[in-house]
Amino acid sequence: MENIVAQMLRSNGHKLYFYSRYDKEHRENHMEIDFLITEGKRVVPIEVKSGRNISHVSLDKFRNKFSSRIGNSYVLYTKDVSIKDGIIHLPAYMAMLL
């Protein structure tokens, strides 16, 4: 699923980045964001979920840590459009619209 999303984002001209932080002493600091794109001067985090589990703990941590620098936040998954807690949830096929 991530490869498909990556291809759609790249075909729209986005440069793709990711964020990973591993802290073996403090697991609560561990974060991984699938994609980062830019929206003007803001960073846009994108999480891709292909299964039933759509928890986004890393995305929540990332949003808290970098709140002053981020724009919209997205979860691309297999269900319908919704907005929950300030995070836009979109069906994965809508990645081509970002």
C-alpha cells in the first residue's frame, strides 16, 4: 500500500521524505511517519494504513512535537473520508489529490 501511495504522491510532483526516531531507552519517544510532503512552508505528515488497525500513535506524537511546523495531517486507509481529532482520514486512492 505504501508503494502505491508513494507513486501517486511522486506523480503529483511531491518530493517524499519520512521521519523515524528510535529511542531504545525510552520506547515512548519512538516515532515513524510514512511520508512527509510540503504544503507551502509547512510539513504535512502522512500515515498509510492497509489493515483494520488504524491507530496512529506515531502521528499523534509527531503532531505534538512539531505542532508549530505542520500543516494538515493525513491517514490514508481503506475506509471512508472522515476528520477525527484534527486528522484527515482519506481512502488511499485519494492520495493522488494531495
